[in-house]
Amino acid sequence: MTKAEYTRGQMTAKAVASVYYSGWATETVPMTGRADLAVTLATLLADAGLTFASGDTLRLTSIDNAVTDFTYDELMGVPRYYYPAIMSDSDAGKTEILPFFVVKGNASETGEPGAGDALNTYRFIFGQSEDDYANHTKSGDKQPKWVTDVTVVKAAGGTGAPGSGDIDGDGTVTITD
């Protein structure tokens, strides 16, 4: 299995600027965040030659070896949004966003996020579904930080092809400092 590896400099070079996101820090406390630099999941996987399709699982491993799995349907099966007016308990102005990794950013439970930093690099953000927003689904705990490995596990059945249950033919993207 081949690994694609990216340094922080390479991730920064792939990044886009000023991506906003929102969520519920607790069931009653909203938060907003801004990634001063972000790399979309689609950009990272495409650059590494990996595919992520219906039936697949995205496995994220953090520096402390914590593993978080997301199915394709969880991440891509429903639209996910940034709610800019979440602090006012309003869904006005919601904007669809795609999953991304924060290279440099910050979040706040009191308003506009402050100056960005790299303390939680690389945090995986995937926005809120309409149900997440309406039900005040706590999001922070589901968005892993310090991600070091991104693996696509193909759907069950053969060898490296969709339905195989194997890791994608090109394997894992590793992010280093």
C-alpha cells in the first residue's frame, strides 16, 4: 500500500483562505469558527489519487492514535452548512460547505473568532446538516483535531475496488510537520 505524505508547507500551499464554519459547542451554546487556511477533503484525496464514494468509510487517525470513522453517506449524503447567524439562533444566510482540514484557524463561543493559530492543526470540519442545526447536535466532539492519517476504506467485497472492504489502492494520506 502506497502512502502519500504531506508536510505543513505542502498543506499550506494547497490551502484556501477564510473558510467559515459553525456548530454547537454544547446542546445550548453555539460556536463559529474561521479557518484562515483550509484544505478541502476533496483536494487532499484527489491530489493523493484516492477516491471516496458511496459505501466507503473515511478513517481519520489523530496524533494520539484516536480513530474516528465517517461513512460517505454521513459526510456527503446530506448537505452540510455554515450558519453565520447561529449566535442569534437563526438559520438565516446558511451556506453549504464541503468537509475540510483546518491548517490555521480559531473558533469562538462569543462571536467572531479571533486570530487564527495552528494549535489544533489539523482539525477536520464538515459543517452542520439541517437536522444537526435544528436539534442542537453537539459537533465539537465529532470533529477530530491533530489528524495525522486519512485513510479511505472501500465498501465490502474484492480487492481495492468499490465493494472490496480493503483500503483504497493508494492507501493513506499522512500529514507531517
